[in-house]
Amino acid sequence: MESSSTHYDFLVIGAGSGGLGAARRAAMFGKKVAMIENRVIGGTCVNVGCVPKKVMFNLANFLEETHLFADYGVKGLDNVVLDFPTFKKNRDAYVSRLNAIYHKNVASSNVDYIQGSARFVSPKEIQITDNGQRFTADHVMIASGSAPSIPPALFPGVEHCISSDGIFAMEQLPKSMIVVGGGYIGVEMSQIMHAFGVQTTLLVKDLLLGRVDQEIVDLLVENMKKSGLGLKFSVQVSKVEKDTKTGLLTATLTDGSQMQAEKILLALGRNPNVEALGLKEIGIELEKNGAVKVDDDHNTNVSGVYAIGDATNNIQLTPVAIKAGRIVAERVFNNRTDLKMNYHNIATVIFSHPPIGSVGLTEGQAKKKYGEENVKVYRSKFVNMFYSLSLTDEKKMGTLFKLVTANTEGKQELVVGAHGHGKGIDEMMQLVSVAVNMGATKRDFDSSVAIHPTASEEWVLMDAKLY
């Protein structure tokens, strides 16, 4: 490669969602841009995260709903069989199509794609450790994402366990699985595997979904138990042993009990994927957990070096990384210094069964911020009409919607949080979050006429007043 082609206006380390958003936006302004990726284009979300997970969630929904077919008069489906290898082949083919689309988009945007592992030589120079190539740039962005957290010395036998990445690599379903971890990955994967017919137990050390409104979590636990999913609280794994003949895993727990399963999934969170980048050598400050330390504009302490997404301690969500990447590109290359990333009131969905949606403050957070006397909470707990023909309580998953309001200096009953657990909440939460971000009050919700019969009408019927 000629030396004149080794210098770029903008080098992006990581071709995940955030990096792609930043690189393509910078290229829109006529800048010479390159991306460096050491795995597969698309990052975690497309390859081993939200995209294949959502496809698995969809399949789990199909399988769960077969239990209601007889109640609706649909017969002949008593022996539904899941052909998992066919499902995996089709899911992986879909991911491959997305990879191809991303490559096409990068090429059409005139962004150079460099395959290999990046390491800083200096703040303005990057080396590809695979082949020794070097590239320089005026500006560099770290968008290297995160990886599953499995400390090698966590407990004896940890090497026999799999991470969430391993879930997507499975060619066949195990007959049994232990899922360790009370975060969103543990919740989602345990319920998906359970719906697939895998005998599944979820082990939770402390709190289940510790950042989610407690009433929502309580109903989730109730629904989990209804479904037959195994749950054990206040336990950890202290040792895992593998039977060399059968391959069966035996987990010894901290309460002295033992459990056996064909697979053990460790869903213990994710760590920033930055260790191999040589950040300390060029003086970039890191957080205690190894994440890149950035200011409100995603600048590191080294001029011209930026970081976004899971490489930082900001919210680990794909749309957050995309928006942050685009904002950095706009600020640096389009002089849009007015643009700021707003990390408040970002809506989230956990693809549990049924899903959980949330935006803004939980009830506890609101009372702490505004004072208990200034907070009023509205609730609607019901059974979705979808389950109306079933006479079996175990088939009926409960639903709960909550509006958390606060009296502030400017508004009465300002909606500062909205939370829900129930069928369809994943498709409702986006517009509810718009209302919260616009500063809607309970009166604004009350003034809206309900759409009937829907679950979403409950958002505007919670102790509604006439105005």
C-alpha cells in the first residue's frame, strides 16, 4: 500500500453498530475514513447479540403460544416438534445476509474496511498486529464494544461453562441447562431455553434485574414460576465438574447443594473489549473496570481520540452507541458543537416472557430524587385479553403497567417514569418514551382517548380524570 493511502481523517476501531454509525456519518462530509475490525462486521448486536437473540425470542413466543391453541379451537398441534438445526441454519443465514448488507453499505459510503486487530502505536497511529500494517489519522475513535465477562479464576471448572456467545454456537439443544446470573442476559436466555423445551434453572446471586422497578420484577418472578422455569435465589456456583464419559456437568452451589445439567451458561455481564488496544501505553485514562474514561462529548483525555458504546461505561445499548457515534462525527467533522448525547430517559426493553419495558425513574428512584410526598404512582394490573379463552391460570401471564409521577416546581404530576411487564410492551415502549421525554404529565395521558380493546389503553385509563 502506498504511503499516501495510509493516512486518514478518521480511523474507527470496531465495526459494530456505533463504529459504523460514526464512520459513515464522517464519510458523508467527504472525509477519508477507515474502519478496523478483528472479528465480523456488525459487532455484538448483529452477530451474537440482539439480532439473533430476538429471532430466538420470536421462536420462543411461537412455542409458548401453542399452549393456547386448543383454547382457541385449533387442534392437531399437540405434538409440535422444534427442528433446532434447521432453525439455527436459517437464523445464521439471516445474520450472514445482514453482514453482507453492512459490507455493501460501508463500500457505498466510501469507507475503507480493514480486517485485523488494532493497537495504538501513538495517539495518531494504529498498527494492525496481524500483519504489521500501520495507519495514521487526525482523529481516532474507539468503538471496540464489549465481551462476555467470565473471569478464568471464577471457580474450579469454569472452563466447562459457556458464555452468551456459546449459546449462538450450539448446533443442538441440550436436554438441561443451568443459567447463572440475574441480569437481562440470564433472564432472557433462561426463558428462551425453557420455551425451547430445555429443562432450565436460573441461579441468582443477589437481586434479579437490580435496576428494574421492584414491582415489575415481582410480577416477572410470578410469571416465571407459572411457566415452570426453575429459580434459585441467594446462591452461587462454587465448582463445576464434568463427567468425562457422559459429558454431564455437576455444579456445586454455595448452599452445599448440587445440580446437574448438560450445559451451564454464565451470564455475568459484559466487560469493555479494550485490553489489546494498548491504551495505557499512550496515556488514555481508564475507569476502574477497564472501560475508557470519556467526558460528556465522548472525548478521552488524549486529544483527537474518542470512545463510544460498550467500550465506555455509558449505557450498553445498540441505538445509544449509534447515536453517540453519529454525534461525535457531526461535532468533529461538521462543526455541530451544539449536539450533545442525552443519556437521560433512554427507553429499554428486556425480552423476557412476557417482555419488560422501562423509561425514566423507577418508583424508588423518584422518591429519592423528589421526596416521597411529591411522588404519586399509578398502576394497572390485569390479564391480557390474549389469554381470555384459557381457563387455566398457569397459562395466563400477568401484566402490570406503572406511571411514576412527581410534583415539580414547573409541573404537577410530571411523568418521570413508565414501566411495564406484559405481552406487547416491547412495541409500546418507544412511543411512551417519547411522551416522557416531551415532559408529559398525567393530565396529558388522561386527556387521550383510549384505543379499545388493547393492552395499551391502560396507559391512559389509570385512575383517569376528566378535564
